[in-house]
Amino acid sequence: MKRSGVADLPLHGGRVPAWLAERMTKLGTGIVESVLYHYGTSELLSRLSDPFWFQALGCVMGMDWHSSGITTSVLGALKRGVNPRSRGLGIHICGGRGKHSRRTPDELRALADKTSLDGDALVRASRLTARVDNNAIADGFQLYLHAFIVSSSGEWAVVQQGMNDASAMARRYHWHSAAVRDFVSEPHTAIVGAHQGVIMNLVDAQANPAQKALLSIAK
């Protein structure tokens, strides 16, 4: 259950109809409440950081499994349903697609102002996860969605998605703070997805010489 990594999905356009978005919000929020009640906050974040559980959640909520839209629709529905009740649930969802992803730091700082959370630390984690998946893992996918899910205790999960225009595919990345020991040394616990050729992964444990070489050049 604690496998975290990536999933590849075909890029699809269009919008979720209002009636389905409303149902997804109600059902998704109910599922989140159930997991929190029976298993706790940490388990919810662990499940959201599992690409297979996340995919199953989207299917149960009513979204097409074979579509990049499953990511945006699920996260949008959860944000609409969870955030108004975040104080009671102990979970808050920041960010989203496009311009909403760029608002993540501001949303995290605003959340920190209302709680005892360290806003600067959360913003740093948000930016590092995006930087790693967008740049350090040179797989040809450009991020366009970034969601940061944080608990009242400061534990977090990140779900973000990138697109590759050439292959017309999307790739989803999952993180869980409990599994991150070092942002630049195998921060993902697994990578799952269709093989698309050789990838330059600068956060692989074997990439340490390349990291040092890049740092020496930068100096």
C-alpha cells in the first residue's frame, strides 16, 4: 500500500459536467471522512501518495480511469469538499491546476497563519517536489498541476502531474513526507509507468557523481 511513484495517462481535453463534479465532491469527501475515521490522517496521506489507490479512488468517484483528467477532477473535488471542513477533518488541500498551482505557496502561508504549522518549511517542500519532478527527473514531462495536501500536524502528500505534448501523455507524481529522507536522493519510494525510453534521473542514488559535477560547474 505504500508504493508511491508515477502513473502515465493519455492527455484528454474537456470538462467534467457540473452534475458529475458535484457528485464527485460529495462522494470523495465521504471517502476521505471514512478513511480518517477508521485509519487516521497518516494513512489517508499514504493512500493518496499511492498511484494505484489514487487511480481506484478516481474510478469509484465516477471518473474515466483512462484519462489525464482523473487527476484534476479528483483533486478539484476533494479540495472543494475537504477545505470548508478542514479544521474538523485536520486536512487541507492547496494548489491545483495551472494558475491554482502557482498559488500554492500563498495558500500554505495563509494556512500557517491560522495554525501552528511552519509555513516556510511547507513552501520549501512544495517548491522542491515541483523542482525535482520538473527538472531533476528529465523525463520530458512539464508540470501543469501541483496539489499539496497537509495535515494539522504538518505531515504532507503531494500529487502533481506533467504533460508531454509529443507523446500526448500525462504523468502523475506522488510524494509522502513520511517516505522522504532526502529530496535529492531517491525521494520517491517507487516509479510506476509505461516505459518510454532512457530517463536522466538526477535524484537517483547512483547519480551522486553527476550531482557533484553539476554543483562544481555552478560554482
